[in-house]
Amino acid sequence: MKKVLSVLLTIALVLAASLAVADTSYTGTADSQIGGVNAVTCTVTLADDGSIVSVTVDACNDTPGICDSAVNTIPAQMVALNSINVDVVSGASMTSNAIIAAVTNALTEGGVDLTALSEKKEVVVEKAADEELTAEVVIIGAGGAGLAAAISAEQNGAKSVIVVEKMPKVGGNTILAGGALNAVDDRSETAIKQNDSVYWHYTQTIKGGDYQGDPELVMTLVSNAWDGVQWLKSMGMEFNEDAIFTVTGGLWERAHKPVMPCGTGFFDTYTRYIDAHSDVIKVMLNTKAEEITTDENGRVNGIVCTGETGNTVTISATNGVVVATGGFSKNVAMRQTYDTIWGTLDETVKSTNHEGATGDGVKMMQKLGADFIQMGNIQLLPLGDPVTGSLSGNIEHNVETRVFINKEGNRFCDEGGRRDDMTNALFAQTDNTMFIVMDSDTYPTGDELNNFGETANQLVEAGRAYKADTLEELAEQIGVPADALVAAIAEYNRYCEGGDKSGEKDEFGRSLFATPIDNGPFYAAARVPTVHHTMGGVRIDSSCRVYNENGEIIPGLYAAGEVTGGIHGANRLGGNALTDTVVFGRIAGQSAVNGK
Ligand code: ADP
């Protein structure tokens, strides 16, 4: 009897518990434009009244560091608003869309009526009080140059540093970069073996920029590059030590490759340092600088920002303000105004850049009478994703092992050449489209990661790359004439014999060759021209001080990174942009502390 009673009691308790907790969970997946097929898996739990109890992102193949802000924000918003119709997170829109789609799929597949949950709810943000802050050094922009400047300012004695960043996350364009960083250690065996030197880096940078780069700035860049790598390593950043390579348009084997994908290694490193020095360095996200202020003598003394809730945040800078706002590749109107190279860079031409690359720093410094140089020098790459313009989905590992094939199945340029020459050549091809083609020398298994943390096999599965045992099959998959492709590769392979860099040049003037493309399976992926880097900008000296239009220094104002001009000239070498952020970011931080 006792036993029966206890069993009945247990059943009653279980029933009561299940009645009280009537939540139901649904799991779904969705593709992402970054992570590919089924990149995101989410679980959404509804209460018995149909309201959202929780949303979790169980898996996300998008690049860590780039997708984090969406993963952290979208689920919380869905719960707070009890709606799946939420706004995407600026700067992480693709991951946001994938999370929203995974949640929608989960509920739809679970047979849930979405009418109520799809209602758009007003996000009520209470405006916080206006704020007034002071720091020795104030930095606008938490991209590569801005965070390097913040750390350098602290290391050079600043007791207070404030970085404002308009986006909900740090990283800017730098975090989206391929990660290649050019630097030469003159005394290393590698440099001797590669016939490289700081002076050769200098010469190639100056010549590659059509002699428009300021020699002093270029010398500052190349001669501090290796020290920059040591600085990064001193903060714990890891590089793939044995993988010095030639990045596209880099012209020489001197690019260092961080272990972490894209530019995420820089921000992992910088953020760890900043967290450990949070008594000095404060980073304010969602805070947009609107104006740089000056005192009655014309010395820059602070900034005025719009804060997260629309409030005004005024920050005084006792020593200096560093502008590190990046470029304007995402500002179509500015592109069209300044471009002197391409004819048109309207919205049909995509960009690799993040949403925040809108030229704010240019506009703010124009109001101070700053001098701008070479604003028409806008760099495009021939390596954009056909849908998004982003660099992700790029299957190449280095210049020496791949070719570009047009829709007719032919090669059309020196794939080891300058970025502008390659992009111009691509604009002349059918649909401005090409396929990067390589073989299994690059991908012995297909599971090797590209610079973006994606494997070739994942890209093939996602329909963003192609893989075939023979060139004929590959030609069929990508829709080009097989005989033309086979002939083009055979002709290319003739020049690969010996893989000697100093060997004969081919009909396009290519001199960088490695092993022939003859080891199946073969791989291909489509690419289009994409706006990448605005090389013109504000004129600085080698201490990162900013000139006005009369050739005088604007006291208290410093600039570093893509917002500056005169370093890369008419064509930036691949791998020099990250070097630029590290070298000039560090200098700007140091100069700003000194306030000179
Ligand atoms: P760089 O390579 O020169 O460091 P990035 O693009 O990496 O350039 O970083 C520039 C950063 O500046 C981006 O994170 C961008 O969102 C930020 N930024 C641009 N304009 C403003 C602004 N008005 N206020 C605050 N941050 C800004």
C-alpha cells in the first residue's frame, strides 16, 4: 500500500511540475552569408502563453570576434521585446539575420503561429543624462589604429585614455582584414633567404604607390614594422611563425599571418591588454564623435559625441585628440566625390568594409581646416564575394599557387601584380567576374582553413566554392569552356617548372610561380571588384601631427590609420594596412601623451 501511495505521489508531483513548467523549446538552423550552410543553430523557448522565455545561440560558424555583438544582442532583444522582429546589430548584420532566420525556422518547423511574435515593437530607450568627462588622451575610433594608440598612450605614461567607438563593438575594418601584416626583420635568415630587406620593402611601397607616398612616412612605416610585430607578440599575440607569405598585391613574401582568423587576433590581444589596464583606458561603445573642439587659441581640446541613448557626451582632452576613424569606402557619396581612378564607384560596386567606414573623421577635421591629400586614391580589390563584396569566401592561400580565370575560361592578367592593375583587368572581363582556380597542393584535404577561418569544403558545401576531380569537371561546374580552361592551365604550368621566382615571366608579366596546377581535386571560387581602402586622407607628419591647409600643425590633433593620406600613394601594397595601423597607431598614442 505504502509503495502504491509513493508511486502515486511521484506521478502527481511530476504532473504538477510539468503543468507548472509548460515551457516548450524549439531548435532551428539557418545559413549565414559568412559561415555558410546551417551556420547558426538557435533554441527558442516559449511559455505556455506563447511569450518568449529565452533564446540561445547554440552554434555559430561566423567568425568569432566579428559575430559576437549579434550573438550577445539579438537573443536578449527578442526576450526583452517578446518579438522575433528585432533590428539587426549594426556591424554584424549578416550574423543578426542568420540568428533571426534560425529562430524563425525553429518556430515555423515547430508549428508555432508567428503572427503575435512577429509584431514590430518600439524599442523605448530612456535618454541618459548628458555627461562631461576628461582624459589626457581622447581617441576617436576603436579599430586597429585607435586601440594601438590607446595602448601606446598608456605605455607612454598617460594616466587616463578614453576611446569612443560609434559601433556596438571594437574592430572597425581592421577586424575584417585578411590578417596579413608586412614586416621585415633585416637580420633574420628568412629575410636573407627571401632577398628581402627594410629598404626593399620601402622601395616596393614607394614604387607600388607610383611615388606618391611621402618618403618620410613610408620610411617610418617600414622601419618600425618589425618592432610592431615584437610589440604585438609582447602582449601575447600569436603569429604563424613559419608562414611568411605573399598576400595578394603584396609583391613579396613578407606578410606575417596571425594564428587567429582575419583581424581578430589583434583585437583579442588589444582587448586583453585594455581589460588589464581598465584603470587607465576606457572604451565607450555606441558613442559617436560629432565634433572636435578647440580652445580660443585654436588648440584641439576635446570632442563632442552622441552617446548610446542619444545623450550628449562631452570629453575634454588635456593632452591630445587622436582621430582613428578609418576610411570612407562605405560612403558612396564621398566615393563618388573624390574618386579620380575608377570613373564610377556608385552603389553597384560593393565594398569589403564594415558599415562604420563613412568618413566621419574627414568631415570633422575639414571643419578644423585640416589639409587632405590624395583623396582620389581609392583602392579596389579583385577579390570580393559576388553577393556581399566581402573578402570572406576567398579560397586563395597565397599568390604563387593560384590563377584568375574569366568566364571564357582564360587567364587575363598577372595575378602576382598590383591590386589596381588586377582590378582594372577584372573590370574589363564579362560581368566583372572571375574565378580563382587552384589545386590540392593548397588544399591537401579541403579542410584547411583560409585566412577567414573557413575551410574549402565548407565553402563548397555552402555553394560559395567549387571542387572537382578534373579541370573539365570544374569548368562545367563554373560554366566556362573546358578546352579553354585546360589550355590556360597547361600554358600556366609551363612557367611553374622549377618554381623559381627569378624565372622567365609569362605572357602577362607574371613572375611569381610555385608548383603547377595539376594535382586534383581542383578548386574554384567566383570573385568581383570591391572597394577596399581609401588611401588618401589627412596630411600628417611622422609624429602623426595633423597639418592644416597652410602647412602648419594643428596643435593637439593627431591622426593614424586609414583616415590619413600620403603613405600608400596611388596603390597600397597588400599587407601594409595592418602595419600602418600598428606603426602609426603607436606613434599617435605616444605623441598625444606628450601633447606636442
Ligand atoms: P583603421 O584601420 O584606420 O584603424 P578601422 O576601420 O579599423 O580603421 O577603425 C576605425 C573605427 O573608427 C571603426 O571602428 C569605426 O566604427 C570608428 N568610427 C568611425 N567614425 C567614428 C565616429 N564618428 N565616432 C566614433 N567612432 C568612429
